[in-house]
Amino acid sequence: MSNAILREAYLALGLVVILLGSMWLATGSFPPMVVVESGSMMHDEEGSVGTIDPGDLVLVMNPDRKDVITFVEATEEGNENYGHESHGMPGDVIVYKKNGGSDTPVIHRALLKAVYNESGGWDVPGTTLVNVNSVNWILDYQCPYHGGFYNLEITNWEPPHEGYLTTGDNEETNGCKIDQRIATGDDPRQGLRDEFGNPVTAVKDEWIVGIASSEIPWIGAAKLILSPDPGASQVTQKTWTSLAFVVAAIFIAPLVAEYIFEHRSDEEE
């Protein structure tokens, strides 16, 4: 192998190390990003920049560096976090392990959090609920139902412990189906289950892997092609097309730059 090829290889490796190191320092997490595999956070059928779609790379902020702002906090007028948005909707998107397990983490929006009150009940920041035995609340979160719309409702939820209720943004698959099925009537057809088949409960702070930060669209789809998981099947045609343009640009740009450089050199001579 020639010295030129070795030099190029070391340069490429050095750039990767610098890039990953910079993202690690910026987010406090390693790995500093995750690849989105499912369509549960999509806002439309084709996907869009600014929301979380299959094949996107999402930077993950260490939860020790940032407080999670819930949907109800971001939609309550007068709250200090009123108006906060992330990835196209109010509130933060978190990456969490289902019941603290070891299967693939979920990336969904934090709707509200039950906080233990020393008097024995539960508080829900962002609402008027203080020291209640069960949580009943109608969120300003519209859901399609039988051709119409209604607001997402939490009904008679008795938290088993402190934690967050979560859901995906996709109205067709997740937007009105909370991950923790017990919070909306305990319908066994709804909600998520962990690797052992148990219903997912409220997300504890220690189960949170990170908070979704900036999105890098399309690039993660390349990983899904080689993945044994079914994530690649949910990547939209728009994403594949965009990824193809990005890959083409990566290969073409150096050739164009080299041509321009040589052309200018010839003119100067």
C-alpha cells in the first residue's frame, strides 16, 4: 500500500474520531446519536425534515444535562416552558428503555410526568393536579377518531411509581395510543410491551437514555439496509431518494473540486 493511500486512510479515520468526539462532548452521550427504525414518530406519510422519520439520525442529549419538558408543561399558558417545541410538536422527545430492559430503546414524546407528593399522592407538573390519588386529565392533543377529532384523555391512572407517560407522534399508529396502556383504560390491544411481554409502565428517570436533540435526515437509512431488524421496510421512498442524492454528492463533490482546481491551475500557467 502506497504512502498516499495510507495518508488518506489515516486522514479519514482522524476525521471520524474528531467528529464523534465533538458530538460526544456536545451531547454528553456515547454513542451520541441513534438511528430511527420505526415510523411511530412520523407526521405525514412521506416524512419531512424537522420531524423524526425512519432512517433519520438523531443526536441524543445526556438527561443529566437537560431537564425533560413534557407536552403538558409546553402547552400550559403561564408555565415557564410554555411554547417549547421539539421535532414539530410541544414538549421533548425522549429515548428510553422499556421497563428498564435491554431490548431496542423507544424514541417517543413525553406527555406528562407523575411526581410523588410527600403527603402520599401524586403531582403532575404542567397541570393543576396536586396530591391526587389518580390522574385524570384531558390534554390539548387532538386525535382522529371515526372521522372526527377528540382530545387525548388520561383516565383513572394510578401511577405505580414516578415516571412519564409517552407516545409517538404518528396519528395513525401511535398519536392517540399511549405507550402505557393502563393510563387510557388498560385496553390490551394498545400500549407497548417489553422484551418479556409485560406492559410498559411509566418511564422512570433512570430508564431514559437521552433527550432527542438535532436531527440529521436520511443518513441512518444506510445502516438499516444491513440491519436484521425490519426497520428498513418502514423507510419511505422519499428518504431513499434523498439518501441517494446525498451519496452521489459525496462522490461527485471531490471530483468537481479537483476539476475546478486543475482548471484554474491551467489558466494561471
